[in-house]
Amino acid sequence: MIPMEKKSFCPLQEVIFKRILLFLGFSGLITSFAYSQSTPPVYPPPAGEREALLKSVAPLVSRSVSEVADLVPAASGFFFIGCPNCNGGAEEAGVLSWKPGTGDEVTCNFCRMTFPNEKFPNNREHVIIAPGGARQVYRYHESPEGRQYFYEAHAWYDRWLWINKMGENLAKLWYLTGDNAYGDRAAVIAGRFAQVFPGYAVRYDFPNQPKRFFPADQTYPYRGLSDHRGAKWSWWAYMDIPTYMITVYDLLKSGYDWTRMDSITGEHTARRIENDLLRLGHRFAVAHPEDYSNMGPVKYRDIIRLGRVLGDPGMVHDGVGRFRELVARGFFADGWWKEGATSYHNQTIEGLKSVNEVLKGYSDPPAWKGKNGERFENIDLTQGVPLYKKALEVSRDAVLPTGKALPLNDTWASDQVISASTRTVSRLWPALGNAALGTGEGENQVMLNINWSGNYGHAHADNGSVILFALGRELLPDIGYTHTRYKSWALTTASHNTVVIDQQAQDAGTDRKPVTGQLRFYDDTDPRVKVADLDASPAYAAARTYRRRLVMVRVAPGYDYIVDRFDVEGGRDHDWFLHGMCEQEGTLETSIALHQPVPDMVPAWGGRELPATQYQTDPRKHHPYLFLRDVGTAPFSGYWTATWKYDGGDLGLRVHNFAPENTQVFRFRSPSVRPARENDNRLDDFMRHGIMQRHSGGPTSFVAVHEPFRGKPWIESVHADGEDLVVRYRLDGRLKEDRVSVQEGRFLVKSGGGWGYDSGKPHSGLVKEVRQEHGKWRLRLSGKAPRAEYMRLDLPDGGSRYYRVAAVSGAWVELDEDPGFRLEEGQVRFLAFPRSIHDGVPGYTIFERR
């Protein structure tokens, strides 16, 4: 337990309620009607939970009510803490743990050492005097390097989290059984929290940073901290409303006799729970500015829950207003959450679902009128919000064929979203800036993803990068999200399958200049050929050209190849990277000898110190080329191959390369990060093979053909014939030849199988008018529109959007969905994120297919 002087806590000023004497059959009982009358709970628990609840609370039922009260921490705890012995884990999260019955000791989940101990004792302390006069002592260990380890305060945090959940479980059992053995223990937990919470210090709890304390009664702002970083209840102010205690109060107020707490937590326990715990937590949480972030729905949910339980419609309307504004501000027109990371999109959506869930069935009291006159009657926030529906579709569709989250930007590669799919189709998200070319069924599903999204938080420097999924594996992957010290590697351009200019990561981008690329051509309508043409030049200020063109060809189920051309101009050195699988290292074979060792790939201006934390990302100190290990090289020009093999050679990827003149070719190993499972100490145990081609001194065209294979490669030869690539392979015992032509603004495939593909003739002009009528979106063009499946709009600011066409009639084109903008008085106004306004009218290009 925390060392404290025995002082009584002074609750905040109580609200004055009219007291009514109730005659209950015996004399001497005086209570407050407002807190003892039975009112049905807003959120009753399902009866089916009973057996699991009984098992979970067994350790508490064997304790006295006073002993249970003593388990409530009397001071704020800390979530983030590392291990001074082994430095295992990542971001000081989930490293040390506490279990009931272990006092204030914690144990490392990696090396199993228990703290504090003789080697790592508490050798410092921080003393706080709470508003009520209590002396709170925070003891901690400080290492010679100045790192802080608050063992006891972390034990308090874990115990705080556990006792919160136990309080909720006890309250549910009381409601289901009527047994005061559960009700008393739930009530004493909430009552004790109401006593100590006003004295909880506001603190700054952040990984690898010194802890900071602020007065217990100080609301936002906190000097030197960004919004929501100074927290009183949890470690992040988004979670400062005591959500579990809302449930306890909701259930107990349906008939629990609060006077049973008079001798333990004092009189008026219910009143103090409402005022000194629930309303106080709400006051601290809403004092922070509303930032409409991915964590916002957590706060909105708790605001609405609290408002419903307290019978405060104003709180409910406040939470609903925040929900609506976040949807309007935070989602692109194609339904993507603005940060463009699948994990954060899904987190935001799940949060919004929880908001609607706690609101389900709500109607305003008959006499209540809001500030704007709006009344809620059985409100459902999912109705009448098209963006919400689109956002749900993104969560369903932004997946690999395995059902795992598409690893865009800061996305956890382990996130399983849905079950594995039986069929893969293409997806285009033009507002975000991403396309997933897909084809195939069962074990023959192929997906080729290319990204050109801007930077609005949780982004990677990966414009023009591809992810290739085939044969059930991510053959050319993106590492995805990590909180390990190698996060800078996962973020940087060099760890992605794209081109690095002058050994520098792509420009970071801002809200005003988000470095979003422009899709020049896209077609997923042909059963055999899928095409994407991307101008990603905004990624580098130095780039005059930074363009990737991809042609995915399906020869037959299980036989697919991708023609890949990447043109770069600007800067001096152009480094073209490809990286093998993350989940296993496998082997890499090259048709040319790459034996000349390279001890150091870091440029003269780059730093040569490996990062110690995830926040050390400055390339002048921690250059990403530090992560290229066991490098071998040779100069080479012309045709060569690189072949990755996995599962003992049963499957792999062969890449046919056409190296430009004066190219230096490299092979290397680099950390794959994922298999380390967020343990800093194991990052160098797991590597993957990669290749890089460097061309220097002028414009570059990197041309390759990617060939996934089972057992052994199936393409017999690839050669260049002028600007065309000729791909020869044997199918059904017959030798066949495809000719693939990647021209300026046109793509042609002539197959030896007797079929062909032509991307079509472009028709361009201006958009004269945009209409929305009867749920349809129609554009009037400056000329007659040809029949088409897609059209490109070129925006006045230089950006572009690609839209699917639903119908064409003369100069009118009907789009398949809302384009997200309106044309008003010579301006393009985007209604969804980023809500930009551009002077001028958009141009259009439609490719007429023959």
C-alpha cells in the first residue's frame, strides 16, 4: 500500500438536495430520496454472465468489506514502466505486471525479476500533498543514466485497473442476485474512489519520459503538455471519465441501501460518488480541447453513458454533437479515416460503434429542450450518415486475402479483421490515395497494393510503395506498425518497396502540403489485366519525375505476373528497394554475384547510432541505412534476376530486373521487426532479405517483372524489345508469349493466349457543372463523354481523383458514388476531409476503351 499519513479526505463541495424523511417500518433511518429511490438501470447486465462473474470476484468475496476498500489505490498510478534488468518489451508498455496478493511488488514479463530488490531498489521519492492534506509518497528507482522506475506506482495502476473491473463485476452480481455480499463490496469500491479521487494528482505518464505531476485540482491546460496528456483518472485524459464506476452507480441505484456504507465510507456515499467521482472525472475530461482524434469516440461514449445514468440530457447531446462533428471532419469521401492507417481506421470505427451502442434506445425527457431545439427520439446515429456507412465498408474491405488488416501506414500486421476470403477483388480509394489490384479465388488470390496517401498522422514515408500478396503470403510486405526502438526503420522510405532519392526519406508533408500523389490511370475492369499509373512526385520536393506504372497480368489461376516500371528524375542517387517476407527469412538467390562487402551504407551526413527508443528518428543521428546488414554489391547493367524462396523452396518470388547503365546492385539483410513481437531485445534475431539498385547522375527507369511461383519459377524468359517487354512461358504444354507495352498514357497487352488489352484513347475537357439529384451525382462536361467505366478529375491545385462511372448520356456523366465535392461559383469545395477549397474548375479525362 502507498505510505500515507492517516488523514480524512475532504470531499468537494456537495450539491444541496432537499431531504425527505421516509417511514420504512422502523425509526431512526434518515436518507436522501434523490439517492435511495429505486430506478431501473440504464444498462442492465445479461443474466448469462452470472457464472463467469462469480468466478472472477471470488478473491474479493473472501475478504471483508473494509479489506476490499483498502485495495483501492489512494494515489494515482503509472502505466508506462520498463525493466531496469533486461530492458525487454517495447515502449515501457506491458513490461512489468502486478497480480492480486503481491502487495506493491511487480514482476518483469520477460526476465521474471521482481521489483524492488537489492540490485534495483527504490532510491528516490517524490512527495505530494493532496488538497485534503494527505501526504502521498511516490518512491522509485533512478538508474545512473537518469531513467525512472516507479515500481509501486505501477502496482497501484494495475491494481486500480483490476479493482475497477472487479467493482463492475460485483455490481452486476448484486443486480442479478440481490445479495449484499456483492453489493456492499461494489459500493465500497466506488465509495472509496469517491473519497480518494479528488486527491489524485494529475500526472504526465509517457514512455521513456520523466514522470511529471500537477496539482490534483488543476484542470487543462498543463504547462509543456499537449492536449489530453495531463490525466487524473487514467494515463490519458480521453479516458478520464470513470467508466466502470458509471456501471457500478447505474446498477446500485436501482435499489441498493446506501446507508450500509455509512460506517465505512461515511454518509451520503451515493451523492459523493456522483459528484466527487463521476462528475469530477467528466469535468477534467471535457476541460481538454476537442481535437476530433481517433481516441475521441472513447470520450464521447463515456460522456453519453454518464449523461444517461445521471439523467442529464445535456451531456448526452454534447456527446452526440462531438460524434457528428468527428464524422464530418475526420473521414475522407471514400470512407477512410483521415490517418490512412487500417488499424487506426478500425479503432475509430469500433469507437463510434460503441458510442451508438450506449445511445441505443435513448429519447429525451418530455420536458427537455436543448439549446438548438433538437430533441432525440430513439436516436440511432448510424442512420442518415452516408460517410459512416462507407467507413464500415472500408473496415470490411481493407484486408489481405487472409482477412488480416491491409498493412497501410501505422497498421498492426497481426490485426485479424475478418475470416479469410475466398475471392479477391480490386479496391480503389481515390480520396485517401490507395488502390488494391486484386484477382483470383481460393489459394490463387493475388493482391497488389499501391499507396499515394498524404500525411495526416500515423503515416509512413511510402508513396509509390507496393505490397504484393500471392500464394497465401505477403511476398513484398510492409512491416506495418511497431512501438519498438526500430520504429524509425518501419516508418522510413528505405524499408518500403519504392525508390529513395539521395538516401533521404520522402518529405514528411503537412496539412497544407500533404504530399499526396496523383493517380493518372486506373483500370480494374478487365478479367486478365489490372493497371495503375501513379505520379507520386509530391513525395519529394527534389523529384521532377517519380512515377510508378504497374500492369498485373493473369495468365491462368496460380500464374500471375506484374510488369513494374518506376521512372525517377531529380536528385543524384536513385535507390530502388524490394524487401522479402517478414514472417520468415527464407533464402535469396541472384543471377549475378554480389560478393563485394560494403561495411557501411550510411551517407557522410547520416548518423551511425542505432535508436534506443521509437522516438529517435532523426536521420542525422540514426540514418535508416544503418539497418542494411551483410551488404554485398557489384556494378551491373542489363538483365538479372533475384529469387526469394520460402517454406523450404516450395514457394517464392522471382524478380526479373533490367538494370540501367551504370547501376550498382546490392543485396542485404534487414530487421523484419514483426516476429520480434514487440520485444526490443529480439529485434536483431529476425531478418529478411532485400535487394537495392542504385542509379546515379540522371533520369532513371527501373523496369522489372515480378513472378510469384510454387515449386519452381514458371516464366521461361523475359526480354526487352524496344519499349515493350516480352514474357515467355509454357502453359498446358505449349510455349506462349505476351507482349506488354507501357507507353506514355497508354497500356497494351497482346497475349499468345489469343486475347489482348488496350487501356484506350483519352478524352479530356472541363467539368462545367456538378449536380446532386435523388441520391445521384451527375457531372456536365465540356464535351460529349464516351462510354467508360472510370473517369479522372484533375483538380485546380494539381491533385487528382479517380471515380467509377455509373452511366453516360451525352455530356452528362453519372458517378457511382458521391465524389465528396461541390462546384460552386468557380470553386471546388470538398465537403469531407480535408474540407479544402480550390479556386477554379476541375478538368477531366476519360479513356475510351475499344
